[in-house]
Amino acid sequence: MKLLIITQVVDVNHPILGFFHRWIIEFAKHVEHLHVIALQVGEHDLPENVTVHSLGKEEGVSKFEYVRRFYLYIWKHRNEYDHVFVHMNQIYVLLGMFIWHGLKKRVLLWYMHKSVTTSLKFAHAFVDGVVSASKESFRLKSKKLHILGHGIDTELFAYKNKAESKTLKTLSVGRIAPVKQIEVLIAAVLNCKNCTLSAVGAPVTKVDKEYEEGLKKESDPRVSFLGAKTQEELPSLYQEANVFVNTSNTGSIDKVVLEAMSTGTLVVSTNEAFKDMFSTLPYSAYVEEHNVLELTQALEEVAVMPSKEREFIGKQLREIVREQHALSNLVPRILEIYEK
């Protein structure tokens, strides 16, 4: 099989989308050749059977040039790919659908968000299938939906036993933005004794930057803002933490929670997508959104938990990721859909 992938960024150092570099490597293991079209291309080290094309965002070109290059690439290389995999951005489905339909290329869309937009509805009508990690991550009623789990590199995010510590080391990872509700997490951490927070991530918009400044002004020495980190830097941060907390509610299974679980780190989330998954855990891993008191109580539960119990639960969490969300399992499942 020869495949075309459309994605936003190919850059191993990108703080948010750097993970997709490993997805490309995994896809390349299973196909004859892989063409990748990305809006933005940075540093990458990919197998010989991968060809990367940039739409030019890193060059500062116009949107007209983005579109021109897009059509150039999908037409010029039309005989070099059999099928198309669009990662997240359904706009590319709308741009390419008539050409791909005419060329009889099967198109799959990967989608991971609770929002249902008009463009998503149109794209859904034209794709051959939609792939998502959970039912909460794609909220259109659809016979085209394939729920396959997420794609976590469990070798990169490896298990590691925790060092003994009298302090509960809390970690969060993600963009610094109001929607992430980091102020709720900070309040809960400061309510706990012997608890610290390391917040990994950076602001993107002007509003985000103002939000971060406000958090720092109202913060405490127990709270550290570490800035953005690459995929290669994240595993050790997860491994050193006692508990990972996710206070954003995207409505879909957040990748960072699964990464933390893969390292054996206990997790707490206010995201409704994890409510069922965490319902059988022996502590309050899911808490209601905006509820500082509940989140404080959840952290205190982890703080007093014996280290052996934390270790046992951590291994259970890793097994959930290995069985249901491993990248090495996800990619073959996606490719099987094209053959049906």
C-alpha cells in the first residue's frame, strides 16, 4: 500500500504536535511509500520511504499559496498513493474530495474533539471513514465511525518506579490558556500540604499570555511554570511526578493523560471523556469540572496512599494504555480499514 497523509505539522520539536513525527515513522513501517503534506515543516528524521511536502507556513507564504501547493502535491503525486489519511483538519477533506473521488482514492479522517461544526458535517459526508479514540471524541451519529483508541508510543513513555518523596509532585502538561482551567489546579495544589505543581506548556494567543501573567502574579513558590517541552523531554517529567492532573475538558480523550498513564503515573482529570475509564479505580481519578474542593480531596487521597498501592495502580494504568491506546496497535488497525 502507498499512502498520502495530510497533517498540520511535521516537526519533532513542536511542543504540541511533535508527537505526530512518531506516527509517521510507525505508518512508514507498514506501507511501501508514504507522502506527507503538512501546513508547516520543521526538523524531522524520517525513514527513506517517506517524502514530506510543506504548504509553506514556516516560510510565511500566503493562504493562496497554501492552497496552490496543496492541489499541486495531490495531483502531481496522484499515481504514488492509493489512499488518503487526513489528520484532524477536515478542511483538507473539503479541498481535496472531488479530486480524490474522481481518482477513486479512499479517504479516512482522524478526528478528536467534542465540537461538531458545519465543515465537519460536510467532510463526514464525503469520507469513506472516520477514525477516533472514543465515542466522546466524535459526536456525529455515523455508520462510518471506527473507534480504535489513541496512538501513544509506549516505548517512549516507559514505566518507571517512583522515588520516595514526602512531597506530592503534581504535573500538568498542555497549552497555557483559560480553557485549560489551570487556576483550578493551582488552587487545589495550594490547598494541600506538602504539594507542588510543575506546569508544562506555553501560551499561544495574546489572551493566553495575559492569562499566564495573571497566574504567575497570583501564584506561589510551590508552583513552577516550566514552559513548552518536546516529546523527548516529556517522559522524564511524567516519570518524576507522583500525579498528573488534567483540568481541561475537551470532551475527547486527551493524549497527555494517556502519556502519563503509560509511565505509571497516577492521573486525575475533570474531562468527562475519562469518567467511565476511571470509574473502577480505587481513588477519585475523575472529578467534576471547576470543583476545587473535589480536586483538592483527590490530591489528598493520592498523597496519603502507600507507595506500594500507587505502584500497583500505576502498573494497571500503563496496561490500559498498552492494550487500548498503543501506537503500534493503532496504525495497523487504521490501514486495515482501507482494505475492507
